[in-house]
Amino acid sequence: MYIENLYTPHPERAKGTPPTYLEDTLGLQPMAETLANLKHNPEQYEATALQYAEHITQTVHKTLSYQSNEADTRLLTPEHLADGQTSNCYGYTVVLSECFERAGIRHFVAFANSHAMTVVVPLTDSEPWTFDSLTPQFDSPLDGAVSKSAFTQAITDIEKYGRGAVKFYSRVFARQSKFNMPFHELVERNKWLSVTRISQTTERNYDEAESGMRNGQILFMSLFEPQTGREALVAHKAMNHALNRGKRADAYRAFKQLKRYYPELDARNAPQEITDLVHELGAAGCVGMAKRVVDESMESFAISHDPRFKLWQADLYRRLGSKKAQPQLLRDAIVIYKQTIPNAKYPNLAKAKLHKAEKQLAKLLLQTEANT
């Protein structure tokens, strides 16, 4: 468990007050007992759970110190987190989720556009709430940012598949936050709120360009049961850590731990780590392993129903097949391109990829014939 060896407030911010264990400060077991006794009264349970959740989120925020992805170069383990109590949003969310679970607060681990947080699930028809221990100003109901019907479907999907996915309207979400600033300024400080890069500009100029940026404010949020979500975040960070150090075997092991729970579901954010791992395995001659990585990744992306992931799959097949002289991979790529063209956003691009794969296959077959 990550929370067992953490002190609060963060030792560097204690200001002469002796830090105490996070668990002792929060009193999570009494919270759990109180909530358990309120299950017969859903409205009172929810009010109390939200009160507890806000208190826990603020306490976790004071317990950890932020470190960017670039600076946070260690694996996310209980030992590393206890040593310095610094992390990115992954560590903040893992700790918050553990606290919520100990307190008996029903919640999901959420991930949207590289950012992790939690979503507290109501017992009644009221709105779910986000809680973000890295940035508590984002603690707010998801009213309008996620449709109720989509959230209800996500809960069904989580029960069935172990994960759910919803469209997440970040500008609506930002409007409900405790920040009092224009959206374009908020995105400059919290880049995960938009897929579209927004330059520093005036509010007037931003509003004039808003129609062209609107799609960048529709994100895709993954939702996981707490234990699954925490494990996914830890494995995803481990995979990045290994790839950045050229440790192909460690990256593959981390990928296998991810299973079908790769957190990013937005095709606009190309799954670069998986692409890099596939290329690394292919370069080492592990073509079968590389193909399995692609195929198992598609299990993660299937819930998005985005044809761009099929094109990504075909692209990797085509490159592997061409570089490693594997005609079957090229044939498989051709089949996928043909199936995807009718639903592709840019069908001419898909057709160009198809023609390229057909030429590569023809060339490879000629070479094979000439060598026999």
C-alpha cells in the first residue's frame, strides 16, 4: 500500500509542526464505519461521502509535492513515493484512490488526455463528482461535462469489461471548477484540458478561433475500478520508464501487466509508447511478440469504436511486414485498410496507405520468388 509510509503535511511544508502518518491524520476506518451505517440513507450517505472526499483530497494534496513527468524518473512504487513524497498526477491519484477505498467511498480511477484523477460514484441519480488531489480546484460535479446516460453505460461496461469510457467536455468541466480565469489561460496551466494546442492570446481572439478548437475540448475519459485503475497507472508509468532507458524486456513486461487497460483512448494522442515498443521488438527480430503487442493493444482501444486505431494497427503491420519480410503481415494490413476505408474520416489517406501496402507486398513476393 502506498499510503502506509506517508507523512502529512509534506515534511518540507511542515513549518515546525511534526508531520504525522497520513493514515493516522485522516482516520479512514472511522469514516468507513460511518458511511457503512449510512447506506440505508443514500442521500445522507452521498453528502457525507462528498464531505469526506473533499477533506481527504485536500489532505493528500498537502502530503505530496508535484514533480513533472520529465523530472519524475523513478518507478511508481511505495518505497519511491515515500522517499521524498514527490510524484506526478499518477502518484497523487493512486494515493487518493487508496484513501477513498479505505474510507469506503465508492469511486473510479479516471484518465483523460494524459491526466489521472478520481470520480466518486453516487448511490442515487445525482451527479458523479471528480476529485483531483493534484489540483483540488477541479473538485466539482461532472454536471454537463459527462452525460448521465454515458456515465450509466460506462458503469455497465466496467462491470462487464473492467473498464468504461465516456466523452468528457473539458470546457464545461473547467467552467464548473474553482478557477476564475478564461479557459485559454487555464489550458496554459493545465494542458490536459485540450488536445488542441492553445497559444497565449487574448480572450477575444480565442473566442473568434473557438469553433476551430472545439473538437480539442472533447476528450475521452477512461474509467476503471479502483484496484484496476491503480495497477494500470503503475504499469503505464513503468512502461514509459523502461522505454526511456532502452530496457525493451522491462517495457514488454510492463505492457503485459497493463493487459487491456491501456489508459489513453484518444486516437489523436497516438499510443507512442506502444508504437516504440513494437518497433523495438521488431528490430530485435521478435516479430511475433511485436504483433501480439499490437493485437492486445487493440483490446484496449476497442471500446472507443474509433477507426483510427484500426489504421494504426494496419500501419504497424505494414511496417513490420515490410522491414522483416513477413508477407502475411502485409496481407493482414491490406485487409484492415480495406475494411476501414468506408468508415475512415480521411478515406483518401487510408486508400494511399492501402496502395502502399499492396506495392510493398508485390515487391516482397518478387524478391522471395527471385531468391528461390
